[in-house]
Amino acid sequence: MGKRDIKASGEKEYPFSKIKAYSINEILAAGGADAFADKLGKNFQNIESRLKKLPEEAFLTEDEVLQALKTLT
């Protein structure tokens, strides 16, 4: 096995390559945060019901909140 047989693909993998980010200019051009969310098909009207569907483990405990706030200050 020689080093001459090794070929790397030309593609680069980035850790967050599948996450689409939008600039503030794109959001403002859409008419603001609410209008931008509507154009993306997001609906904030049912956020409460979506949050209720999450498991209890998805939320921070009071101790975790205190620790996080202490870390931030």
C-alpha cells in the first residue's frame, strides 16, 4: 500500500452545510420576521400545541436554567 494510491474527493464537508441561514436583509425584504416566516410556511399560531408535544426531557430543569444563567453572567 503506497501513498500514491490515496485519492481525496474534491468535495468539502462543512459541519452545518445542511442548515440554511438567512441574512437580516432577506428577512427585512420579505416584510419582517412574521412575513418571512409565512413565506417559509412556518406558522406561529400553533406553537403552544407543538411545544406540548415535546418530551419533558426537551426542556431545561430549574437547576439547569440557574446553571446556564450563572454561566452567562
